[in-house]
Amino acid sequence: MINLDTLIAETRNEFKICYKCKGVNVSTIASKIAQLDPNAVIRQLACVSYCGPGRDFPFVIFNNKPIVGTDEDDLIAKIGDILKGSDQ
């Protein structure tokens, strides 16, 4: 039988980052996310089907929801706010 408390405790946040989008600097965003959430799963993918905003703005797909910032610092601040609210 699966212990639900153990499953929830082992659940990690997942970030998907497109390395083809021009608005995204994968290396700096990935390292900043790793500092915010050391247990996160960070996937660098060729496409996450978010090409429109990805041309002009940095973004990540966080647990299957897109988060877009006006610049990289704004994006990281939004991620930090979400992580604080989720009480990982």
C-alpha cells in the first residue's frame, strides 16, 4: 500500500526550460532556480510549446504551468514568491 504522506514528502517541483527560445538564458535561469529550490527537477528541453512568449520574454514551465517574467530577475522573483507560498 502506498503511504500518501511519504509520496507527498518525496514530491519535487519540476521546471521545464526551453533552450531554443531567444528570451531564455537556460544556464543562468537554471542555476538561479537551483539556488531557490535545490531539490527541484530542472529539465532543459528543445521545445515546451510556448514559442510566442519565448521569443521575447524569459519563462519556465513550473509544475506544468507557465510563468513569464518581463526580464530574468522578474521571473526569478515570481518563482521565489510561488515557492514561498507553497511551503515546500
